[in-house]
Amino acid sequence: MTHGFRFAPGAGADCPHNHILSLNKHPIHPKALSWPCALGLTTDSAAPGLGIAFGWPALGSLWQAHTQAKQAGMMLAALITQIHALTPQRPIHLMGHSLGARVILTALPHAPTGSVHRLLLLAPAEYQSTTRAALTSPAGRQAEAFMITSGENALFDVALERLIAPPCAKDRVIGLSAPDLPNLTTLRLDCPATLAALAKCDLRIAPRQKGICHWSVYLRPGVFDLYRALLWHPQHPTLAALRLPVKSHSPAFRPRVPAFQPLSLFRKAPS
């Protein structure tokens, strides 16, 4: 589990281990919700797995944090390599928000083949070319990636394109235009049909509550029910059976994002 911009280990109120990566079920911050607790990763012996809170220095300017995210990705790749060498049979899942998704996607091409199983990219702050390189790398081709986004984050996606130069000409931020890859599924939390279909699977996510919010992908009531299903129950039969129509998006930004593709939810990534 890894955070995005404006966090750094040991930085007081900005330390992620006192915030979204805390073991305190109710961190004292309006934008805080404990990911480990919400995923069931407590000290209880009944926990579904082991959790690692991966902190990295993301303070300073956005440009500095963007550069630091790439360096943190190399450290994450080294950690994945160590875990895989010790317990190669253990599935490794990666979950990151915003620039934390960039950390994950940067790590993937340097991770061992077959080491990473699932990625949860929450409102990812990354471009198409980097995402494509990650998910078509030897480790990436065997991983399943889920991009969770919403129109609430569109302003942040547009701002990123204006502030951070893309790696390639005509490159787009994936929240606005996701690359067409067989192992990448986009799930929009502002699509009423998506929410209705998930509700039929007993995954009830609250409707969009704000016009602009970068944190709704983990603060929205009900989203962690979905994340637990994706991580701990990968063969969930009702999720695999979902059928959702294509929906138009807000005319304000007109993001070119593929509709939720339920058939690819549990499709095995190509070897």
C-alpha cells in the first residue's frame, strides 16, 4: 500500500503511517481512512494476508514528488524482488493512490516475472506510455490492473497534464484516456450503471458526493468492500458476470475513458 503527494515518513501530521497507512482505525484527519484496517489487515490472526505500508518522501513541490516517485518505484521493485525470492508462492498485490500509482507502475518493469498479481490504481497520476510499458513488461503481463477513477478527479487529471510534461508527444494522463490493454480494467465510480450493478452483487458504493475530490476513491463509503473483493476473492462469480452499458461522462472535461469492462475483470493476463 503506498500513498501519493504531500506525505513523507516521519513528517508529523504528514506521515502516512499516522494517516491513511495507520493501524489506527480512525486517524484524526478529515481525509484519512486507515487502508490496513479497511482491508482487514490487522494484527488479528484471521487477517486475510500480510500488509506492508510503503512510505516514500513526497513533500516539496509536485515536480519534486513526481521525480521522487520514480526513485521510490525502484525501491519498491527491490522489495518485491526480496519478497518473491523468500516466498515465491505468495501472491503480491499493490495498491496506490495518485502518485503512489506512479510508484507502482515504475516498479513493475523491474519486478520478477510472475511476482505481482493484482494492482489497484486509485486516481492514478500517470501517463499512458508509462502505464503501457509497465503492463506489457514481463512482470506486468502476468498482473491484472484495475484503475479506479471518477469525474470528481477530472480536474486533477487535467492539472497534471498542464503541469507535468508527458514522456511522449500526445501522451495523455490515464484517468482521461486509459490505454487499451487486455490486463487493464477501468472502473468509474461516477457511472450510475456501474454502481447499480455492483449493488446487485452486495457491493454498495455511495453515489458521487462532491464535484471535485481527489480522495473519493478511498473515502467514498463502500469502496473498500469492492477492494476487499478484488484482492481477497479474485474469483468472485457475481463480479465476473457483470454486464454494464457504455455511459457518457460529464461534458465539463469529456474524458476519453473506456467503459467498465466486466468480462476482463477476472480474465487471466496473457503470458
